[in-house]
Amino acid sequence: MYISHKSNILQTVHETDWQCRRLVKGQSKSEYWIWIGTITTQDSDGHDVVTYPSEDFTIVECTDEDVQARLVQLNDYQAEGVYNIKYYASKRNAEEIKDNDGNSQDPKVYVQSHFVGQDDTKDARLLADEWTRIRNERTRLIAETDHLALSDQTLSAGMTTYRQKLRDIPTAQSSKTKYSDITWPTKP
């Protein structure tokens, strides 16, 4: 299994390295093969050599575990097709599984993966999701009163204050981290 990552954040997982590269680049198969043709040269023996230009991602092969099963376990860390988890080339904080006699298995088997969840990234994404929900509700509440703010209408002082409090929610309540924590103004 091949994985591509950028700044240690997994981007794609595929059975072939070329498919990982193609998916990261966002190319169709035909676009990918045309691109490969433009970066292929021949060595002194006449063999084709692909000279990949500098890329801002890395592709590695992971052969010692069930990568798909590990990614399913870490689904909470996925956002918009990108896994917010780190990949380490070597096992990290891994506990080796031994048989009943305490002997190592061949090949060695580990309890933990070298995929590590990125809680900071997950928390930031969850906070952004909460604020998206808050802003959507705020926009909906303001829209409910838009008809009162038309040029041929005069807004009452209470309605003007209500609408302004709705607009101020992102700055006035920026320390709140959940939709349920928001104190919504009362509609007059």
C-alpha cells in the first residue's frame, strides 16, 4: 500500500504509487500519462527514466500492516478527503505483540501503527465546523428580519439592536467553542 503525505499529513492511500501521485495532483489518468511523457528521459543505455520534478509531497510504501483498517479506525481525523494524521517511517511508541511464551513473531507484529492522530488539527477542524454552524444560524436569523429593513420600512430600536447583536456574535462570543454555548439574542 502506498501513501502520499504533505508535511506529514496523509493525502491519499492507494495500492500503486502512480495512483497516489495522480490523485494528489488531481489529474485524470490520461492527463497523468501525458505529464509522465513530458518528464521521461532516457539514460545512457536507452532505458526510460522518469525524472520527477520537485514535488511538495512524499509517497512512501507501507508494507507491514493493514493500512486500510488503520485508516478506518482513524476516520474521525478525516476532513474533505485528507487524513489529519501523521505518518512516521519507523514505528513510534509501538508495542510488539508476542506469543504466549513471550517470543517475537516473524515478521514482528505491533499493537500500534506508525499513523498517529493529530488532535490539534482535529480540534481546529471541529471548532471551524461549529463556527460554520453558528454563522449559518446567525445568517438565517438575520434573513428572517430582512423584510423589516427594506427602504419603505422603519426598524424599531429593538429590532435594530437584535440584528446588530446577531452580527456581533462572531466577535462578541469568539471564546465560545460550541453551538450550544452561544447566547442568542431574543427577537423583539
